[in-house]
Amino acid sequence: MTFLIILLASVVGGTNTPLVKLNVSFFPPVVVAFLRFFIALIFIMLFFLFKKFKLKSPTRNLIVINALFAANILIFVYAIGKTSIIAAQVLYLLTAVFVAILGYLILNEKLIKSQIVGLLIAIAGLFILIASSVSKNDIMSTGTPLGNILTFIAVIDWSLYVVYSRKLSKEFSPLEITIYNFATTAIISFVFVLFGLTHNLSYLNNLSAEKILSVLAMAFFSTVSFFFLYQWVIKHTSAFISTMVNYFATACAAIVGVVFFHESFTIYLLTGIILIVFGAYLSSVKSLRITN
């Protein structure tokens, strides 16, 4: 049972990047961000409406966390249209590396040698990936320089979000933080949507059942379902196993990218992937040992 839940969480998590990329081919990026989190928020609020769930009032620190979350989403939806699913998913594995470094700088957490080595290895992989995208500019493999740089900025933003979220873990539950994150992202992205209403609405003329279903799948499967499955994995397994879900999800996303989006592997992409994965693994193993 546990293995099946872990596998399901990995598969569902692996649909996130492909579904976002699919939807930004149908709608403007900011519309995708709004629809995803507005619908996801409705799903979550309806579920907990029957439990009479009460939210604590937001604090200044929670507002900062919400802003970081929303910024990550908005940057990512613009980035994914300019890079490959494989490259974007692999770049997010750098979160383990930067969380370790930012934890040291911001939270005074201990930084050991394996993390430093992991950082250097992962940065080497990042350099290869971006350098290759500059020379090749191939959105079907290593992606474009702009897409990868935007994704890298989103990764830094997400790493800051993870680090600062640790400060709130004693004040708010993961569910409360998630609800506020979703609501803030929906509101901010809606403001951008309203601004865009005066520009181009041509995407509304080509609505179809396929596009509507893709939006619902993005909101329900890769957002709401993944949250609940991942929280179950964290609660019923070890920190090591929960972290491995990210690696399995990356593998699933890569398969989807190759099969359905016709993306391709190059020697540079493979080299970058190997270095980033290994560097991220070294950075996470240390903290897992401490946690366990």
C-alpha cells in the first residue's frame, strides 16, 4: 500500500510541468496561473467545508511566504513555454542544494562538506545546461537561455520559500499555509488577468472540451491531489522517502516530455542532468541523516 501511494505521488507530481506546459500553449501564462490555483483553492475549501476548518489570521511572515510562492508560480508559467519539460524539471532538483545553502545563511543551520561538494557538482551541471542552451537554443532538448534563466530564478525563489516556511511550521499547519498560498496566487494572477483583458482575448474564441479538461487536470491532479498524496507520504514514511518522490517525479516528467512532447536527450542535457541529480542528492542526504 505504501509503495503504491509513493508511486502514485511520483506519477501525479510528474504531471505538473507537462500539464503547465500544455496549458500555456492554450492560454496566456498568467491565465494558466489564475485558473490553476483558483480552481485548486475551490477544491480544497469544499473538502474542508464539511470539517468546519478554521484558518488562523495571516501574519506578516505568512504574507512574505505567500508572495514568494506566487512569484515562483508566475515566473515558472512564463519560463516553461521557453524551455523543455526535462530541463525545467531537472533544474527544480537544485532546490535541495539551495535550501541547504540558504538554510546556512538565513537560519544558521549547519553546512557540512557533502553539501558544499554537492553544490559545486550541481552548479557544474547547471552551467553545462545553460551553456548548451545558449549554443543550441533548442527548446526540445536543453531549452532556450531565457527559459532556463527564468526557471533558475524560479528555483531560487522556491528555495527561499522553503527556507522561510520552516519558520512558520510551528505557527501554521501545512494545510493553512497551502490555502493562503493558493488564495494569494489566485488573487495576484487575477490582477494580471484583468490588466490583460484590455489587450488580447483571442484565446477565448478557441475554447474546447480538451482545453477545459486540461485545466481541470492541472488544478486537480498536479496541484490538489499531489498535495494530499505528498502529505501522506511525509506522515507515513521517512524524510528520505519523501524526498525521493521528487526524483521519481522528475523521471516521470521526463518520460512524458519524450513521449508526448517529442523532446529529445542530447549528450549535454544528459551530462547536466547527471551532475545536477548527483549534486542535489549529496545535498539532501546530509539533512536526511540529521532528520532521521
